Amino acid sequence: MKLATTLSLTLTAVVFLTGCDTGPIGPEGPPGNANVFAFNRTFSMADASFSGSVAAVQFNEPAITPSVVDNGAVLAYFREQDTWTAMPYTFGEESPDLPAVDFTITLGFAHDDGFLELFYEASSPEITLENQPDRLVKIVVIDGFPFGKNGPDLSDYEAVKAYYGLTD
């Protein structure tokens, strides 16, 4: 039995080592992090569903895995005036009658396994959200969160992009 096992392992090793041809080694790829990537989503008001003081668009996102939900992070930034601004973001709206902030609207997001939701949420049900602009949103998915205190400023998309070697 020992002889048959030894012979079988020897024969397998010989076939494996002599039967594999490798091609030339290609150029090294760009630096990056296999556990971190970014993509865009458009929050279109035409696609939004409305419920009370919330307008939301939902996306199936297979990139948001249980590992991301349990051990990583999902970051979102919206594009306005040629800059990426971290979400959630709350802004005030003034009354047409008085120069004062009467209510606020938050542009936010939520995520779960395979799921992403972008939303506007008003501080009052009297607010009409249908007039809010469509938004280009950058989503950054981090599978694992290794850096602790030494990482980038997560509120700054350009810092996150530089730290992880992301491209637009």
C-alpha cells in the first residue's frame, strides 16, 4: 500500500511539474486595494418613491456583502459645485416670506447586504421633495476596516481616493 501511495504521489508531481507551461510575466498592475472600490449611482427624483417626508431610490448592490456590513464600511459622497461632499448632509431651506431657515432636508443613505438606498428626508411633512435636484453619488465600499486611527479623513472623498488609490 505504501508503495502504491508513494508511486501515485511521485507520478502526480512529475505530471504537474512537467505538464505546466507558463507564459511570460506581464507588467505589474496599478497599485490599489482589492478590498476597496468606488462606483457612481445617480439619485434621480424620477425614480424615487415617496413616503411621508422621505423620497428614496433603492439599488441592488451585490458589492455590499455580509463581510462589508459586519466588518467594513460603505461611504457616500454627492457631487455639487465641482466637489464631493460626505453624506449624510443636512441643509436649511428658507421660507419665501421670511429670510430664516424654516426646515431642513437631509441627503442620506442606508445599506445592508446586497442593498443600497439613497434618500432625501425633510424635517417636516409639509415639505415638497419633488423639487429637489437629482444627485450624482459616489459610493466607496471597504471590505474590512484595517487602519483604525491611521486612516484617511473619511469625510473627504479626495483623501479616501488618495489613501486607497481609487480612480474616478
